[in-house]
Amino acid sequence: MVFLQVIAVLVFAYWVVMTVLNVRGLRMIPELTGGTVAGEQPLVSVIVAGKDEEAAIERTIESLLALEYQNYELIVVDDRSEDRTGEIVDKVQQRAAEAGSKIRFEVIHIEHLPQGWLGKNHALYRGYQLARGEYILFTDADVRFERNALGTAMAFALKERADHVTMTPTMEAGSFWLRAFVHYFLFSLCLVMRPWLPNVDTQDKVGFGIGAFNLISRKAYEGIGTHRALRMRPDDDLQLGTMVKQAGLRQRLVTGTKLLTVEWYPTLGEAIRGLEKNTFAGLNYSILMVIVGVLGQLLAFFLPFVAWLVLGWAGLLYAASVVMMAYLYLRYTRTLSPYRGEEAVALPLTALLFVYIIVRSTYLTLSQGGIYWRGTFYPLKELKKMKQGRGIL
């Protein structure tokens, strides 16, 4: 009983600190809704990498070809796809040419993966090698862009003199449980990463990168070593942002829920399987970090929901912790998505699910001696060579 009372005090203090910090911090994340570049528009190279993306890539490319920005090129990299991705990309390219599109549209088909590279990172790097832009936008093959998305981001980047702009999209989720877990995962990640910190120019430790939209100047990208410096990182998008910040460059994280839409995973099962490959990587392959992460999830996110019913005055602290947790969850959900956050009722169950994913990701990576990612096996020994920056917890 005494132990749970001590934990109650610590958990309550944690949520007080988190509430104060995050309420203030969220005000530092601007929302982008519109804007245009005044004067000459810098050339932007938009690079899309995809493997087995036949269900989404055509819609993504069509949305990119329809951008209102006047000075950009499009480079699509088909990374060893075994479905119709390559065929679809070629047809869209041909259709654009026949329609008289003035956008430079290049397609790369990768047949073999060089040793020492993860597929996506290699594909993005190959795209960069063809790029001519002063700025480079790395994006995923399942993102849908509004027509003004690139122009708005570029106007903001130039105004802020930012070397790197990363944008949160609307995360589509078709079912209640998928939405509940996606929002919980992002919520717990944000509490640790403090996503407003990239916008604080006086610190150079915490950076952020989002795979749906990483807009970076060529000078900055080459300065941090390109994707060659990330070639074995499954969390390349996050690590790119971390490296930008650690290099002392100017970074901005913005919300773009009115400009970008992505279906992160179509089902809860696929979300679980997807995170199994990179959660241990996000913890820098450290068993100590796994233990800290699991205990943190259980004590701070799950215990308050059960202990407040039975522990007298300590129960009041746990109950207050639940209220603060739910409040912050709603603030984040409504800031970073168009949803209202009704999934907060599932918080204790999604916390347990995340614990399961952490443990399973660790077990699978260690028992297999590495990870399987999109049909390719990557040895743990090689992955550990690329440990860098902060983890996800």
C-alpha cells in the first residue's frame, strides 16, 4: 500500500509537469492552412519512394502532379516492388506526358538493394541523386496532397528561414480501435519528444521528422550527410529531423491537417505488425530503454485507471492523473488531427497494447537477430552500427 501511495505522488507530479509543459508547448506549433511564395519560387524536388504500394501510389502521384506550386519536379522511386507499383507509376508518367505536363517527372526502378542499406533509405537517396532542386521534399507513397500544400509550406519555410520543415498530416483511421491506438501512440510519443522543441532555436538536442512531409534545403541535407548517414535506420524520418537539429540548423514542425492526408495503416493488425519492426529501433536497441519504456507505460498510463478505485487519498491523486491525462490526450488529438478525441475512453487498453508492441518488437528483433521489413531481412548487428539520436520513448 505504501508503495502504491508513493507511486501515486510521483505519477501525479508527472502529470502536473506534463500538463504545464504541453499546454504551453502546443501553442508554439503553428497550423498551416494557406500561403504562396512571393516572387521567384525556388525549385523543389519532390521525391516519393514506394515498395508494393499499388493500392495508393497512383492517387499520391496524381495529387502531386496537381500541385499549384509552379517550380517543382517529381521523382518517383519504385523500390523492388513485387506487385503492380512499377507498372502503375510508368502509366501515370506516360499519361502525364501525353497530357502535356510541364513538370519534370522521373521514374527510377530499383532491382537490387546494395548491402548496408535499408530499402526505403536507399530509394530516397537514389531519388536525391537525380534531384536538381534547391529544396527537397521527401514523402511517402500513400500521402494525398491538397493543391496548395507545397506552396504553403515553401512560403512558410522562406518566411521562417527554415532549413527543414516537417508537417503533421491528417491520419485517416477507419475503425474506432485503430483510431484509438494511432492517437495513443502519437500522444505518448509527443509527451516524450515534446514536438514544439524543434521550433525553439536555442536548443539543438531534440529534433523531429515525419515521413509524410520532410522538406529540407539541399544545403542542409548534404550537410548532415544525406540518407547515407541513415542508411540502416528504420526510423529514418525521425532521425533525419534529429540530425538537422543536432547540426544547429533551423527547424520547424507544423500541423498540416488541412493540407495532407495519409492512411497510416488500414487495420489495427497492420499497425501492430508495422510497429513491431521499428519500436525496438526507436529505443536504440537498448534493453534498459525497453524496461524504462514498459514501466513508464504501466505506471503513468495504465495504473491510474485502476488504482484510483481502491486507494483512499492516493486514489484521489490517481484520479486527478487520469483527468490530466485525458485532458492532454484531447488537446493533442484536436491539435494534430480533425478528430474530436472520443477514443480517450480506450486509454488504458491502448496503453497495454503499446506495452505488448514494445515487448514483442524487442523479442522478435532479438530472437530473429534482426528485422524483416517489406520482405528483406536486416541483421541486428548492422542495424546497431547506425544507432543515432533519441529513441521514440
